[in-house]
Amino acid sequence: MTKSISPLSALAGLAMFFVLWQGAAWLVKNAILPGPVTVVPVFFRLLPGELGLHFLASAGRVLAAVALAVALAAPLGLILGQAPRIDRLVAPLIAILYPIPKIVFLPVIYVLMGITDVSKVLLIALIIFFQILVVVRDEAAGLHPELILSVRSLGAGRRALFRYVYLPATLPAVLTALRVSVGTAIAVLFITEQSLTHYGLGYYIVVETYQVLLYPQMYSGILAMSLLGLAFYFVLFRFEVRLTRHLGRAEG
Amino acid sequence: MSGAAAMIRVDRLTFAYGGRVPVFEGFSLGVGRGEALAVIGPSGCGKSTLLYLLAGLRQPQSGEIRVLGQPLVRPRPRTGLILQDHGLLPWATLRDNARLGVRIRTFYGPDGRHAPREGAESRTEALARVDGWLERLGILEYADQYPSQLSRGQRQRAAIARTLALEPDLLLMDEPFSALDAPTRSDLLDIIGRAGPADGLTRILVTHDIDEAVLFGEEILVLTRGTNRETLVLEGQPGGDSDAEARSALRARLLGLLEKKP
């Protein structure tokens, strides 16, 4: 996706989404698929109360996981990108670990760390970690040595290099990686929130509504979770557009 | 050398890239203040390496480099370096690129290590000087464009503005004109040439182009492939006052030296 979205086209998309949803609800005629006419009012009624708390709990976990993953993966990626010798050594290991669906480690992490918020956040962070690590490494490796030398010749030490070269060089790629992996992160969040917690949209959707057949309420949870994904996606996208103007993208 | 005070003294320098044949072994060189030195040689002769050593970006295995009497252990704040290309940040506008040096100086403050301790000036003054250089080099109108939108010549002017705005006393250039067309090249060579004597700026130009070396260098250092031990310096014929005959003789002599196998 390289174009920014106008408010008008966003509204049009939203309208199409609701029309299709309502149409599907009329066709299926089953309690498991209520239309937006039923769900949206429930959503707005529940959001200021219980649902809002579940939303915040989920958003908090994703944010913590993103922060943890970026804090660990970005510096490591920079080191690997600027030290080809170390990179050659660990590249095969990363290549093996990168495609493993990290969710399979859920039981391991639960047994080792207990079913806590920390273990949930850690599992999500693990997914994002590898995405960030790989893009930061590749961006840092792609910087011309001449660029680094000439900036060093202007007096830049390690701190100024980070501030004026490495940070702006890798930030757009970090945002892209986050935007692409946030969907998977929220999917894993959904799974982890189904066990031993009392707050979180996964818990709300599966335990508090689905299992007691409160379908319209369940959909308000689904809507909230979709909104969470959408919000992350577009906030990251906005930053990206802003930072990549030199590529002649979007708002030029 | 000559009568001028020493800007650079290289004393029995030895440098090799990790386990390979040394590029320099027991190599010595002197450059006087305000002098224009051209360094010429075939590719792989170590001319860029010499420049990086003089910039303090690489450290010799043995021997010593002194700049204005001080041993060189890290990049000096008052040494400017201009490379062939890739020196500009692709995500910053031309003006932001030209301001980078000033920004880095303000970032550290006048600590004597990353920025000169003496003559600290206000940020506004320094930034105004950057725009002044952009104007003198004829690229002020492109100040808000990104490097990818500009020609090589315009990018190289920006790199020159960025460096000269820091008011260096030593300017090191690594084939800065080799990717440029002839008119742009002679134009910039002229600007760098004029930036010299009045402000006492010492200039070292690395090139593989004999004409460039002859036109620029008051002295010409010839390097060879393999290990450089001897210092071979010829007197150059820069400026308009030297006669054509002396120039072509020098050209022929350089051509002979460069074609000779080490």
C-alpha cells in the first residue's frame, strides 16, 4: 500500500463493509450472524463500560509487546547490519528461527513462565522481534560505508550517528514491519487471552460472550478487536507516509 | 614541505587491511599549510586509504600522523572530507543535508573532540552560512529537494557546501569530480581551487585523472599498486600562469610513471 487514504474513501469503504455485513446477515438468518443494525448499538452501549476495559487490556498488551520487541530487536539489528562478520555467523540461525510460527511455543512459555501477562506479552513480542530484527539488519547493511564515513568526518561520534543516520534510516522499515506484523500479533493476542485472564478482548469474545451465547455482545468484542488492529495499522501508516516523503510517495 | 609551516606530517606509516600485503610501509609525507596536493595512482594503489588515514577514520598499524603538530587519533573537527558520492542522507532535503555538519556540532557543543572548542558561534549564524554556501554554489533554489531528485553535480555541490560551511582548515577529497561531466568538473575544481590561498585552506585531492591532478596540484604525489614505501612527489603546474609546454611535459611524465608496472 503506497497511497494515503482520503476521509471520503475511508467512509465509502466503511459503508461497503456494513452493507455487505447486513446483506450476509439477512441471507444467513442465523443467531450466529447478527447484522450491524443489531451489533453497532450494542457496541456503543458497552464500550464506555466493561468492553472498554477489555479493549484497554488488549491494547496495553500489544503496546507492551511492541515496545519490548523494538527495544531488543532494533539495537541487535543495527549491530548485525554494521558487523558483517557477526551477521554471517548468526544469519543461518535467524533464517531457521524466522519462519517458525512462534505461537507453537505457547505451551513452553506457559510452563516455564506461568500463564501471566508477562508470558502473553512475551509471546507476542517474540513474533514482532524477528520481523524487526530482519528489517533493521537489512536496512543497516544497505547503508553505504561512504555515507557513514562522511558523516563521521563531520564530527559525528556514535550518538550523533545513531541520531542522524541509523535512526532515520531504519525507522520507516521498523514501522512497515510493525504494520505488517500487527495482524499476526493481534491474532496471537486473541489466543493467549483465552486462558487465565479476566480482561482482554480474547477473553471477552470467547469466555464472556461466545460460550454463553451472547452473540450481539460477542460481535461488539469482534468489532473492538478489529478496531484495535485498524488503529495500529493506520497510526503506523501515517508515520510511515510522513517519514518516507523523500521516496516521492503519497503527499510528495 | 617547502618553506610553509607543516599542516600534515606522516612519519614512517605502515598500514595493511586485515592480513593482506601492506598498502603503506614506512611511508612518510609532509604537506604545508595552504598547499594543494594532488594524489594520483591506479585503482587499488591506496590513495583512498591514505585519505581515510589522514581523516583519522582509519588508524595505522605503526608510524604516526600529525596534523598541526597534534598526533591524529580520531577524526578532527576541522578536517573536511568530500567523497565521490553516497555522502548525502537520502531521506533529508538538500538544505538539511548541507546543515548536517552544523547540526552535529550543536548536538555535541564545542567539546574540542566532535566540534572545535575555539570560535564557537551561534547556531543561527552557522545555519545562515550554510545558505550562503548553497547560494555561492548555485543550488539554493533546490534547497527543498531530495538528493534523488537532483543531478550528481548538484549533489556534489551540496556535499561541498556542507563541508565548507564548517570552515575547515584541511579539506580532503576522494575523487569528488569523477562522476561529473566536464563543465561541472572544471567549475567545481575552480571553486575548490579558489577556496585555497586566501583562507589558508590545505587541500588534498585524490584522483585517477592526470589532467585533474595537473590542474589542481601544486604538488603531485604518485602512488603505485602494491606496497608504497618511497614518497614520489612531482611539482605541479596549477593555475593559468603556467605554460602549456611545462604542462604537457608533466602529463607525459605522469603517464609514464602510472603505466610502469610496480
